[in-house]
Amino acid sequence: MKKQGTVITTLLALLVLLSMTAMATTQPVGRYDQQIQQAVSRRMQEVKQLASVSSSVEDGIVTLTGTVDLYQDKLDAAKKIKKLANVAGVRNDITVGGETVADEQLQKQLSKKLTYDRMGYFDNAFNYITTNVKDGVVTLSGATYWDVPRESAVATAARTPGVRDVVNDVKVLPTSIFDDTLRVRTARAIYHDSVLSRYAIDPASPIRIVVDNGHVTLYGTVDSTMDKNIAGIRASSAPGAFSVDNKLVVN
């Protein structure tokens, strides 16, 4: 009898649980839409850069439309809305307006900004980032020692007037004690050379040393073919390198 009572109690508990689940699933998906819409409208009014942004809500999904001056403003709008209560997702259809800048001019501006970005940091010579601009869309490529310089480059592009979108194709190099040691050895081999030491004077334009699983690639601009060849020889002399690819460009 005791066992039978336990079974009945368990069955009743299961029925109650199923009933509660059924009630939860039958609640309208968009029951918070009105509250979300009010919260979104208040948040938009608080930010001057989002004055021309409109929103609509359906089933907890917020759709943002309108225009902003900077691509970073578009990103910030989505971030702010995602933090609101009961928001299930954000569809960001905001258009970046602002001033129009020719692709060639925009690429020159970004290249200069990224050249001086994070100048003086320990990892500066171990990062290599390139830009390509087409119809205002900036594509970032290359490789970085860790994620901070990559994200800094994205932020720099996103805050530049004329940028409509940013494609981040920059690779973060794998964490490796072996590669770290090889970076230091290669840097010493290059910058301790009497001919190449002058490239360490301007931290904005070093000979960039990218190390990926023991493979060394040299990037940057040098003054002569001789300097390029010497850099390749010095890099190859660093113990531990599996290969050296000399992609230095002669100015």
C-alpha cells in the first residue's frame, strides 16, 4: 500500500508539472512587446546620436531602423537594446549616413590611424593589420599577437567618418610559449643589427614580425633591397624558426 501511494503521489506531481509547462507554453510569445517598446523608446531618447533611429517589436525581437552618423553608433544602438529586460534579440537595420568619403581617401586615413594605433605597446612589432575599402565597407586583414590590438583596430575603423561597415578578418595568433620565445629571438636578431637598428627608432613603422606555429613572416617597409635582404638573413638566423617568409616592401 505504501509503495502504491508513493507511485500515485509521483504521478500527481508529474501531472502538475506537465500542466504548468503547458500553461507556460500557451502564454503569448509577445506578451512583453509593449513594455519592451516603451523601454526601447526611452533608451533611444537618452542618446543624442540615436535621435533618428526608430524601432518596432514583435515576439520580443526588436528591429532598429533609421540612420546614424557613425558605424560605431549603429553597433552601440544594438548593444544598448540587447541589455533591456525581456529582449529576445535585435535586428539591426540601421543605415550609416554621415559624410561620404572616397574609398581611396578613407583607406589612407585608416592606414595612418592604424599605423599609430597602440604605438609603444610591447606587442606593436608583432602585429600586422591591413585595410581594404570598397564602397565605404572596410575589410581588416592580417594577424595580431592577441585580441586587444585586433579589437582596437575594429574600434578605430568603426569611429571613422565615412565607414559604412567593418568586416573583421584579422586572425588572432595562437598562444604559444615557443612562438613567444621565437618572436623575441627574431626581434633581437633584426634590431641588434647595425644596419637595421634604425627601424626600431620609429615605433609606428617597425619591421613587423608575425610568428605562427614556428613560421616567421616579415612585414613592413624598408629603405632598400639590401635592408630587406639583411632582415631576411637575420630572421633566418634566429634559432627555432621553421621557415621565414620575407614580405618586406622596399620604399
